[in-house]
Amino acid sequence: MYRRVDTPPILPDTPLCHPYWTTCWWRFWFSISGLLLIIVGGIAQGFFSAYLNFFGEQYETPAIGIIILGGIILVISFFGCCGAKRENVFMLKVFAGLMVLTLILEFAAAITVAVMRPNIEELVKNNMNSSMDKYGEPHNVVTEAWDNMQMNGLGFMLVLPHLHIYTYPIFL
């Protein structure tokens, strides 16, 4: 049987330290991180479900974004890991293409967040003002959300960037 020339030989004394296996392990850990992001996003979605009506129907919550990001990382790492394991050129090209596409989408998302920030702040303020009519009803989601909020009015988004965490001298 002939061995391909470009296939790295697996040395008997260091089978898992070869660069081939190292790249497989790194891509495996990326897939695990994708699964963890999906789990963390689901838990965050459960915790912040009381505040979903403040975002309105136009925008998704950050937890949904984390779940989607975890799924994308899982798919990309699948192509990278299986492409490296099987030495499949097509899967490695798909992996490289998805990595470039992810980089472009990250730039687009950063620009979108920078441009849409005032609109999102205004939407949340308007939805919070409109939800005040439902405040006070027992066992209501809006009442629980407002009770849990406990911030300093509707201008909390303008105050958050200026908050500083001060450490007490005892902790220094």
C-alpha cells in the first residue's frame, strides 16, 4: 500500500503531539466552546425572559445572538475538524471561506451596533414608558420586570457608560 507524500508520518513515540493532531484538538475545543455558548445563551434567555417586552418585536435579545454565534462556531469547527481529520480539501476550503465570511460579518455587526445604538435606546425607553400602564397588576411580567430593574429612572442607559467600579481600600 502506498502512503501519500503530503500525509505527515505519525511517530510511535509522540502520536498526539504531531501538528496534525494539535490542529484537530484545537478545532475540537472550538466545537466544545460553540456548544458552551449555546448552553450559556439558553440559560441567559431564561434569566432575562422578564425583560423581553422592553425590546419590542423589532430586535432580538443578546442571548439569541449568543445562541446563534454558538451555532455558527459549531458548524465552522465541524468543517475544520473533519476537513483536517479526513484531509478533505473541499471541507478545508469551506472552513476557510466560512472564517473569512465570519470576519466580514463581525465588521458588519460592529458597524450596525454603532449606527443603531441610539435607535435601540429610544425603542427601549418608549417600550418601558408604554409598559408602565400595566404596572401594578399582581403576577404580571411587567410588574416583575420593573421591580427587578431598580435603576434610577428611564435614563439608565445614559448612566451606565459613566458608572465606575470603585474598590474599597480594604480590598487593595
